Amino acid sequence: MALTCIQVLLMIGMLVTGSINTISKKAQLDCTVKGYPDKNGTSKEHDFDHPWFQTWIMFIGEMFCLIGLLIVRRREIQTWKKLSIWTERVGGAPIDPPTHKRVFQWIFLIPTVCDLVGTSLAGIGLIYVDASVWQMLRGSIIIFAGILSKVFLKRKLVLKHWAGMLTVMVGLVLVGCSSVFKSSSNNHGSKALLGIALILGSQIVSASQMVIEETFLKNKSYHPLQVVGMEGTFGFLLMSLAVLPAMYFIPGPQVHNSYENSLDAIYQIGNSSRLLIFCILYLFSIAFYNYFGLAVTKSLTAVHRTLIDACRTILVWVVDLFIYYAADKNFGEPFDQQYGILQVDGFIFLMIGTALYNNLIDLSFIPCCKASEQELQAINRNRTIQEDDSTTDVEDEAEPLIRERPNVYT
């Protein structure tokens, strides 16, 4: 089936905003700006190493999804009113009004904590590795999500899933080796290892978040925009009232002997228009990326969303190379002629593993894979049904009427 123009635009929007998300976040860390004055009253230029503050910005971006939720609910009510008027005119049975769950739910605190820890660990890891390596290593979530879903959700994993996870693991090893070898030549190998460990740890936490969301939230039929928006709201409150103030008083390497000096981050943003632009891009790209991602999943499938994320990896890498060689050598990343080929090979393995995991490569010619093909199709059907459950009851009731009278929305 050919893609419509709207679907293509949604896919491009998700790809672009997702890439801006990663690139702008790394660009912030590459900025060197004067910040909060030290005890002597002097302000020195230093790197913007504020991963926890970046998490705070991320939660603000996620909060904007609540605006989208209000728009969706308003459209549902307007649709119900139009359908009610039409059914009353034709003498049909009255349609029940849409029922909306209360926006504020304490249960969202659980995935919020996972989101906070996972994003912050990944942000710290981004300090020590290139943006392309960071984006590729995030592909490890397939492995952790698969294992955790099998252990806790008792989900059936067939041979293609295991083959995909194994192939992804090979790609991760190659990408990790390229980063470590490149950093070892600059005497930063231990920092690269630390960054890789933090990123992999963050993906374990993020995979746990996915399992928790499916266990506690999906069965309750919460709208995806509500899930993201409330996680952003709770995360913003936790970061503002507890995490960032505590980080300020924990001893660390930043100004005033703080582990995370948010005042220093604010001063740096105020002293650099470039850094401010990067932060604004990061904030809005998060909000729009969540919107486009949900729209792609609803209009197409979750497989398309996974493939776009995989394509985002290569786009981030290409843009970073272009920025370094054509724009500003203080940003982006150079291509390492000695170990860069390992990163290319790792990316290829990651793509193949992702395709295998999502049943995009036909292995039915292998007897053991052919035997499990029927079971795999059943799993994919169940996953599609679960994704479609996010639509509201009023849409299900209105669908036959909309097909009969398509002009009710005009």
C-alpha cells in the first residue's frame, strides 16, 4: 500500500525532530560559555556539562503533550456533538458522550522516575562519546526490552527475535570498540568506557520503563499523550523541587563545589545566544518528536516508527560530519579514518538486527524459522491490536457513521 502525503510528512517530521533532539543535546555539551561567578566573584568559560539540567528541559518538552491531549479531547467532544445532531435528525439511537479519564494520576510517578534516571544517565554518557555513537548505543534497548518482557510479561520470543537481539549485540560491540579505540588514541579510553556503560545502563532503565508502562498503564487504556504529558509534569516537579536542589548541595566538580549547579546552567544560557537556541531546539524537538511518533504509530505501525529511529542514527551521524567539516569544528564530529569503519560495520549490524526483530527480513527458507512463522504472525497481530487499543471508545462508535456520512467533520 502506497503511503499518503500526510504519512510521508509525519515520517519526515519524526525523523527530523528526533535528529534535532540528539544533535542539539550534544551541541549544548560542546558549548564553552561563562557561567555563574565563583567564590571570588569571577566568571570563567567552561563546558556546559549539565545532563541533569538537560533532563529538566526534556520534561518541560514532554509537558507540552498535555496541550495536544486537550486538543484531541476537544475534537472528540466536537465530533460527538456533530454525530449526535446528525443521528437525532435521522432518528437514530443517541450516542453516548466520550468518557475521559482524569488527567492527574499518581500512577504516572512510577514511569516518571524511570524516565528521569534513564535520561540523566544517558545524558551523562553523552558527555564522553560522540552523538552518533550515543544514538547507536541506544539501539540496545531492543535487547533489554525483549529480555525483560519475556521475564516479567511472559511474552513469547521466537527465533527471529533472538537472532535480531544477537545481531544488535554484535553491532553494539563494534560501535563500542570504535569509540574506545578512538578515545584510547587520545588517552580518553577510560572515559569512553564510562560513557558506554552509562548509556547501556540508561537503556536498561528505559526498557524497564517500557515494561512498567505496559503493565500498569496500557491495560487502563490511557491516551499516549496523557502518559507522556503527565510523565513530563511529574518529572518537572521532581526535578525542580527535589533533584536539582539536592544536586546543588552534593559536592562535585562544578562551580561552588556542586555536583550539578543549575544556576550556572542558567547563567551560561543567558550569556550565549547560541546555547539558548540549542536549548530551545531541544525543548521543542522533544514535544514534536513525541507527537510525530504517536501519529506515525497510529497512522502506520510501530514497525515504521522503529525503522525511522534506525534511520535517525545515520542522519545524526551525517549531520555531525557535515557540521564538523563544513560549518564549525567546535561542534559535530570528525570521521576517524583508523577506527571509523568499525562504526560503519556496527551500524549495519544494528540495522539488520532491528529489521530481524521487527520481522522485516524473510527467513522462512530456514526450516526452524518457517516452523515459527505462524506463531510470529500471531504475536505481531496481538501487538497491532494492543496499539489500536489507545484509540477512544467514541472513535470506535463513530466509525461506521463517519464512513456513511464523511462530511460530519466539515
